[in-house]
Amino acid sequence: MKTGTSTRSSTEPEPPTHARLRLRAIWLSLVFGTVLLGVKFAAYLLTGSTAILSDAVESIVNVAASAFALYTVWLATQPADASHPYGHGKAESFSAGFEGGLILLAAAAILWEAVPVFWTPQPLPNLGLGLLLISGAGVVNLLLGGLLVRIGRQTGSIAVEADGHHLLSDSVTTAGVLVGLAIVRITGWIWVDPLIGVLVALNLLRVGVRLMSRAVATLMDQADPAVLDAIAGALSVIRRPELIEVHNLRSWRTGRVHHVDFHLTLPRFWDLEQAHRVEHDVTASVGAVLDADADVIIHLDPCVSDCCAYCDYDPCPVRVDAWAQRLEWNGERLAQPAAYQRRSGARKDGDGGQ
């Protein structure tokens, strides 16, 4: 959720509409997933198809992941407390990682079942009825997956979005199974059945690795260049001479909350009231560009004489050098230390080499 002209601290409770929406989405996924699991296993028992079994095994993952996601989504809605001052939002990343791990296990199980069938293929009875059952399941998964992805993005929930992507992947799996079994029915090539199972497993390996990679990146607070560039863009829009420099920009996400902190260099002769007004304006501008609630912390630095070369504030009663250049403000640049700190370090390195 964009914060507009203000930011909300992660210690405040989440909007009840978002919390309810996410919980309802997971409940919906759990209920429908359980029903579809029964439908797919019924289709497998009717046909004995390895391809349908692979689809059913993936549905087991759907149900288990939805059950775990239900708890983590509830936990993530709880406000920050003394034990978790940054809130509980990262619980959703555990859910996405858990789901990715289950998908990898499901892929391994499918390969274990499908590969031996290549050597001993069996006829597939009741194939028409089996195709009808999994067709209906695939359509439901497609619609439900799209709904969950939309709700996850709308509410900033990585767990709901991951569950939705998994359901969409499941619908793709079902489509592949339908195509493969249709070929079996038309041509009588029974070996296509285990081949589809193997292809399903390989696709699941791809999905599982992607989900786990995203979860690990979130848990490790991996920097997102797109987010840093968006923040830098917001700062560039309100840039004026008294905003001398921004440096040490950092951003990480915990569930619905985007945490941002950076250093802002201001004229050292300003009083506290002036600095506070600027800090408030800058905080609001940064919060307005984020797609989640923002918790922005700004460390105010007084300018030093080395700042004069890239400071065009005028008139300045403490200037010692003429203005020489305008620093570029982009995500990569603002994430670095202050320009005067880098120059001081370079001078020290040069002196040490003499």
C-alpha cells in the first residue's frame, strides 16, 4: 500500500481489511486445495496414470503449503512487540521457503515413481473420466491462483503470492498432463504417460528453486536495485541546494513494511527546527513511492568543508571552496558512503603508499 504523504511505523497494527483479505485468501486456497486433492487422487485410482499421480502429488504440496501459510500469514499480521521490534512480517518468507522445499520433495517423489514406468508401461483404463476430472481441477486452480497472486500483490504478502504462483504452476502442470494423456488416448503410446510425469517433475524443480531463492533473498535482506532506484528517484524530485548529499541508503522488507534508512547531509549552521521540517518532507516523499507501508529512518549529518565542492547552497556563511560538480543521485550511488568520506579514504590510501 502506498503511504501517500505520510508513513506508518511497523509498530502500528496492519489495516484490518488487508489482514482479513490475506487470511481469507489462504483459507480459500486450503479448502479448494483439499477438495481438488481428492478429485485428482480419484482420477489416479481410476486410471493408474503416472502423469495424473504427479499432478496429485503436487496438490499434496498445495494443501500442506496452504496450511503452513495460514499460520504464517496470521503471524505476520501481528504488530511489533518487545521481542520482535521490526514486526513479524518475515514469517511469510519462511512460508514461501517451506513451500519451495515441499515442491522440490514432490519433484523428487514424482521422478522416483515415473522413471521406472518407462520400462514397464501399463494400459490406462477409464482415461476419459480421468481427463474430465483433472480438467475441472485445472480450471479451478487457474482461477484461484490468479486471484491469490492479485491479492498477494495488493496486500504485500509474499506468502499469498507464492501460494498463488504455485497454483498457477499446478494449472500448467494439469494442462501438460491433459495434452499428454490425450496423445496416449489417440495414439496408444503408453510411454508418453511417464514422460509427462518426468516433465512435470522438472518444471516443479524450477518452481521450487525460484520460490526458495526469493525466500532466502528476503530473509537475508538482499538489496533490491529497483527499490533503491525508486527511492533515489523520489529524492531527486525534491532535490534542492540545502539537501547536500544522501548516502548509505539501505532498504529491506518485512512483510507489509518496507524499512528504509539513509544519511542526509544538511547545512551545519541550520537549527534543529529547520532540519526537522526537511526530514519530515523527505520522509513523506520516500514513503509515497513504496508499494508497501514505509518505516523511514533518516540520520542527519552536518556538512563539512569537503562538501563545498558539490554543494551549491547560496548564500553560505561557512563555504571554504567553490562549487565544482553536481553529484548524480541514483540507487547505486546513494547506497555508497558519502563522497567526502570516499575522498578522505582515497587521500589516506595515497599517503600510505608514499
